[in-house]
Amino acid sequence: MCIRDRLRDIITDLLKDKDVEKAKEILPTQNGVFFGSLEYDKYYWSDLEHTLIILDKVDTLPREKLDLYYICSW
């Protein structure tokens, strides 16, 4: 299983019941130099949903000689 599929499975599983304790264990928030919350609130779950949308878009791209780069910004 590729990393993309594993991430999709993890996110899908977390979104089923939105169990905060499970999220803290499997896909925790991280301290760092950024502007954002460390809470497991509606924004955390929304970010997971958005990630699924991006993963679905990646699946529609041609596979031949394709390099993908993920860049994020706040």
C-alpha cells in the first residue's frame, strides 16, 4: 500500500466517529512555528476532509513521468 492510500485510510477512519483520543494517537496536532490551533476542533476535522479532496484529485492525474510536490502556506 502506498503512503497516499495509507493516509486516505487513516483519515477516513478518523472521520467516521471523530474520536479525539484516537486522533491524538494516530494523527496528532504538532507544535511549531505556524499560525493555527492545536485543538481537535471543527478546523482539525475540516483540514482532514480537505486533505481527502486533494488526495482524490491526485488520483485523477496521469501516472506516467509525473512528479508531485506538496507545498503548504499559511
